[in-house]
Amino acid sequence: MCSIFTYAWWLHPDQPVASFYTGEKAGPELSTCEAPFYTSRFVSSDLDEFVHASSVTSLPNGDLMAVWFAGSREGAADVQVRGAHFIASAGEWGEELVLATRESTQAATGKHIRKLGNPVIALAPNNRLWLFYVSVSIGGWAGSAINAMYSDDFGTNWSRPQQLVTTPFLNISTLVRNSPVFHADGTIGLPVYHEFLGKFAEYLYISPTGEVLDKFRISRGQYSLQPTIVPTGERTALAMLRYAGDTHHKVLASRTEDAGQTWSAPYPLPGLANPNSSLAAIGTPDQGVLVALNDLEEGRFRLRLMEADATLGIWSPVKDLDVSPDPEGDPFTPEAYREIISANFLLSSGPRRQPLVEGFLAQLDDRMCKKHGCDFEYEYPYFIKSSEGRYHLVYSWNNTFIKHVSFNDAWLREQP
């Protein structure tokens, strides 16, 4: 039955694609009257695990929910998809929750599961909370599939995970990383990418109930991954992609004018370096674009916020979100690293996580320190803007914590 279904799906006629959803925008009173603010805090609290690939969504009451993966190392069998709620009234993140494991995914899908990877969480306009995450049954990440779960009570209870059927044979080599885009009729546009027999990006078109209706190629070849998509109109959008080649080391850009059905050939953006690392982009009220990325040709020791107008012609740095004290990102001795990262921890953690500092310093392990010395790494950003008009950015902080940064347009306008 499955093979008949996938064959029919592969040959189906084109689905009509609705315009992008443009509701729930922040009111002008917030964007013009709210005082400038910029805050940071840690989302995660476990001291022992390698944590990575976080995402975040806003909830109707002003709270947030974030997810990430955690385990002994990336790709380990013990990796779990974890989450936490941000309680806006308290201004802090709650305790960690386990949302999916290798065992629970295997039981639900009836397939052997070797490991789990990138999770993405997003709230649909109908208030259904979606969680997409990667699992691997055979091989490495090139053998991935995407699983989907949903919650109709904002993350208290979840459906059993089901695998999306994204390829006609074997259903492998589809991964997710960045935020979905919702369409006016409730359909979901999920930016995905492939690493088997190529490295390229696609746009999955998914029904409001989670069935894959169609998919559209964003790029081709061996050099582009992890698209982040910014709608710029009812049927226009910008895609920015991680560069996985070995020539120019620049962020790639592509555009659609038909709600994601066709995309222009990706081209490198002058002024935006990319060392084969994930990036995240979001639109601004003046039709500009904000991007969080490692704007380096090598390394991930600086995560920077950059801004451009709609032409993408000139990029200006807004703020270094986190950066190594060494301008070249060279490693430090454990003694020097301990002193620097202790101060950085206290600046980053938020009040609730500050008591963890001594336990953290007691575990400076191979997540941060290798034989050559100790490195700073800030990577895999994920961007949203809430209906209240506040930007929320989460990213991996030295492989040990998920960090959350929040700011508003008033703060942006104050930056030189």
C-alpha cells in the first residue's frame, strides 16, 4: 500500500498554492511606543549534555516554547528532543521536558530508528502547535526522514509522531532546520534540504493536517543547505541558504514570486560570509531583513546580527551576539578559558540559571576543550517575531546551553 501511495503522490497533478499568511502582525502602538529593550538568558538547564539545533515559537498568551536536541554527542543513540516553556509573567524559562526519544519514535513509526536530530517548533494560525524533527534509520544524516507531531493545547499533550512521505522511494534524505511559513488557507510551507547524492534545498507544501501535498526545488547541485525563508508579500519571499561549497564562502539567496512554487537560481550575497554554517533571517517593518549568522569564512566563534534593506545590496552589522575574545578565534588554555567563560556565563544566563555556574565550570569537557585548547562556538540561530512585535532568537552556546536573546524594534532603531 505504501509503495502504491508514494507512486501516486509522485505523479499527482500540481496542487494550487495559497498566498502566504500575513495576519497577526504587531500593532503600531507597540512598534512606536515601546521602550527599547534587549535581554538574554539560557533556555536549557542540564549541565551534562551536548545541546544543539534549537528553535522557538510564541504562544497566544505571550509565553514561548523552545525545542532542541540533547545527548552525549551529536548523532548518539541517547539523543532526545527536549523542550521548555518561557513564562512571560516570570521572565524565565521553566524546566526541561522530554518530547521525543529514539524509542518513542521507533514505537510510533514502526521503523528502526538509529538517532534523532534537528527539531523545529511552530504555532499555526489555527493555534495547532507543530513539532517537526529528524530521525535516521540507516546511515548518517543523508539517510534522514522528517517526523511530525502536533499539540492542540500548546504543548501539554502531543500526538504520536508520523513520518512525512517526502520521496517516492525509501523516503530518506530529507532534513529540516528552519522555521516553516504558513499560507492563508492553513497549509504549511516547510523549508527542507537533502544531503544524499547532492546538497540542495526544497520547499515542502503540507496540508493543515500534516500530509505532504507537493514539494518545490529551491536549489540544485552540491552546495546549498538549510534554507531560511522570509515572506516579503502575499506571494513573494526571500530564501537565504547555508553555503556548503568550497569557493566563495558566501550566503546564498533565492526568491519566489508565486508563493514558493518556483525559485530563482541561488546567487552569493556580497558582504555576507558563511563558513558552511546555519543562519536565520526575518523581516523588519521597513521591508528590510535581519540575519543572525557566523559571518566568517572559517569557524563559528562569532555570531553576529546583520541588517539590510529590501535590495540586500548593503549589509550593516547590528551587534555581535556572542564572540570569542580572540579576533581569529584561536583556542585558549583551560585556565584562561575558565575565567573568560565564567564571566560570559553570568552575562548570558539570566537570574534563574546563574546558580548553575559552579557546576558548569566543574564540567569543562570535550564539548568545549580538546587537545589543542578550548574554543568558543556560537551557532545554529533560529529567529521569530511574535505578534507583540518582539524578536526572539535562540542558538547553541558553546555546545552546552541553548541561549535566548530578545529585543524589539525600538532597540534596533537605537543601534548605530
